[in-house]
Amino acid sequence: MRMRFGLLAAMFMAAAVTCVTALAGSQTAPGVSAKQIVIGGTFPLSGPASSYAPIPVGMDVYFKYLNGHKGADKKVGVHGRKIKWIYYDDGYSPPNTVQQTRKLVEEDKVFALFGGLGTEPQQAVEDYLNQKKVPQVFVSTGATEFGNYKLSPWTIGWQPDYVAEGTIYGKYAAQNWPTKKIGVIYQNDSYGNDYLTGLRKGLGSKSTNIVTTQGFAVTDTSVAQQVAAIKAANVDVICIFGTPTPTIRTYATMKALKFKPEEVIVNSVSATDTFMKLALQNADAATVDGSISTAYLMDPQNPAYASNQYMKLYRAQMAKFAPQADPNNGLYFYGFAKAWDVAKVLGLSGKVPSRSKLMSAVRHMNWKSPYTIPGVVEKTTPSDPFPISQLKLVKFQGEFVWHHHDNEDEMFLVVQGRMRMKFRDHEEIVNPGEFIIVPRGVEHLPVAEPETQVLLFEPKTTLNTGNVTNERTLPQLERI
């Protein structure tokens, strides 16, 4: 059985914090010695969100690789300092997060906290860490409050914020299903409410298409009541905004209730191949197939990335340092990719690192990670939190124009229709749900018969006609 998993694309950018003159550093920062730098984080290794437990393991694997690998400066680790990575289980419980975070700061004397997971758990320690001026960096949550750089100058996110992701779903629904009724099942906390806010924002004047919203607590063991209510509302579209366990439970309940709406949207947090396969096991193909979500990292299960040198590196290090783990689980890859950025900003903190230098580095990011989808740029500025690289929505029919892009790769994802991509020496057919990457400098000619809807992964400044300027050149394509 082949599962077809539709993919929009949310282009990833790290969150930014603004310049704050009060960020104080120290010549001998806590956790930093001549040969070591100590960092830490809290994660749900147990409890209702334990499915996220692979993330700190993936980070650990990368740090172990880095500690044994000499970089361009001929030194291991970061500027010759090995990374000591300490992470504790908080069970996705805010009181536990507080306790374990205090332990990391006051007993383990960490230099900074990286990757802490969960909206409410990280909210519980945000004020404490900012009062202590301890960096709370690359939190594993897209809650919008972690972009409040004025109130929390020592806190910064990593993944796309949930409101922006929800807005993408809303705009997509408004453009493609303008008359369809929508039902939403969502986690009734800041996490789920951010998605719901974004969905309504994206729908705009079509927000009245939402005919029912059903909330649940992350600790609930059943969502039967909520799914039954959405089914009773006779919706055409269901949006599932929850963490993985309740998301899988929602699919299973939909099957049990013989509820098969025309369209299913599921938030990216729960839409990795690992979780979608579990949903398939607990439901069926008719319920799961065709679900639409977003992505910003490469997928270790996607054959298109099998020959990628960084995917090969990831698999080799997983086999070496976590041989019992499943490298196809995208959450190990998420952790590995995040750790690459951690090492990057630690390096930019200088040979004599300080916490203020670290925060300066994370608010001036501008690079492409080798672990993100081609076209994704990680960029922060002193005044631009969650500056998500824009995604261009394009509809066209017939032949376009021969052109190339000097400085950018392009990724075309076909949402509807069928596209032929002509190159000077061959052509490729791209069907719905499939994508093709055109490297920079390569001349190409997109052909759509009939009208085709395509999402383009590329920097927002990229002209649609590349090096050619003619009547088809549009300086401002519609962006979502």
C-alpha cells in the first residue's frame, strides 16, 4: 500500500530577537572552560508527548560527531571545546520543566539552554531564564510568544511559528475550497489556539466557512466526542491541530466513526512520516491518504534525498552513536538538524564566548542549513521575529519562458494539474504531490497542460522569469 501524502510548504526561518543594550556578558561565562562548553535542555522523554523523545537523541548524535570531528580550524567541537549536552525529562509537565530547568542553570551551570520542547513547558520557564539572562535558544515550539523579542530578549524560536503555519492552511483553503465547510479539532492551549488563530487569519472573509471548533486537553485519552461533533456538522474539511498522540487518535476515531471528509489538514508537528505511518496503522489508507501539511526539513524517508551527502552523514552518525534508533524517524533528523544550527551559533559566539555574543549571533542569522529543504533560508534580523521566507503560489497554463536563476535553486511542488519541466537536453513529468528541484544556473521551461497550480520554494526576492524580463515578469507574485 502506498500512502500519498500531500505537501504544501512552509518555508522555515528561525525567530529573531531585537537588539537590547542590556544584554550583559561575562569574560568567563558559566559552563565554558578551555576544553568544554556545557549546554542543556528539557524534553518529554515520558508522558503524553513522549513521542518527541527522539529529538534530544538526534541532537546528542550530532554533538558526539562534532566532538570527534575536526573542523576547518583543525579542532574538534567548537573552537576546540567539546560540547557537553545535558537533557532532562520533564514529562511535558510545566512544574517539572521548572524544576529541571533550575537544575540545569543552578546546579549544572549550563552556558545556555537549547531546543527545550513544548509551548506551555517553555512558557513556564521563560520569565525565569530572562531574569537570569540565560539564553533560551531554538525552543522546539512555534508559539508566537517566543517571538516577543522585546519582553523576552533571551528567548528565541527555531521552527516556523504556528500562527504563520495556520495562515498558510487558511489561505490555501480559501483559494482552493472557497465554499467548503470546515471543522477544526485542536489542542485547547496556546499551541492549538495559535493554529486556530492563523487559520482564521488566512481564511479572511471565508472564516465563516469554519462551522465548528472542538477543543481537547493534551492529557485527554479520547477525542471521540470532538470527532463525533465535527462529523455531525457535516463538514467537507477537517483541520487537526494537535501533538502526535492525539492526532493519531483523531485519525483512528475518524475511521471508527466512518467519518471521511473530502479534505484533511494536519499541522506539521504531527505530520512526519513516522507519525503518519502510525496513523495509517491505527486508521486506514482511505482516512489518512491525501492529508495536507507543511515541511521545512528534508525527509529521511524520501528517496529523493537518499544520495544527499548530508543525509548520508546523518545516517552514518545515527548508525555509529544510536544504533538502536530508527534513522527514518524524522524527529531524530529534526534534532540532528537543530544541533547543526546550535553548533553554528556557538561558533559565531567567538573563541571567548559569552551569552550576549550568543544572542547577537542568533539574531543575525543568514544562511542555508544543509538539512533543510532546498530554497529554505534561515535568517533573523534585530527587528524581525519569525521572518518566514515567503512561499509563492502560482497558477499557469501552457508554456512559460526559457530562463534560469543565477543565485537561487528553485523547488516546484505541483498541487493541482500536471507539469512538464523542459531542460535543454531532456524533460521531466511532475504529477500532483510530486516536486522537482532546478539548480541555480540551469535553464528550464515549465509547461502546464491543463492549468496547473504550483508552489515555489525560493527566496522572496526571486523573479519568476529569472534572467529574462518580459511581459510575464511579475515583481510581486501572490505569497502565502
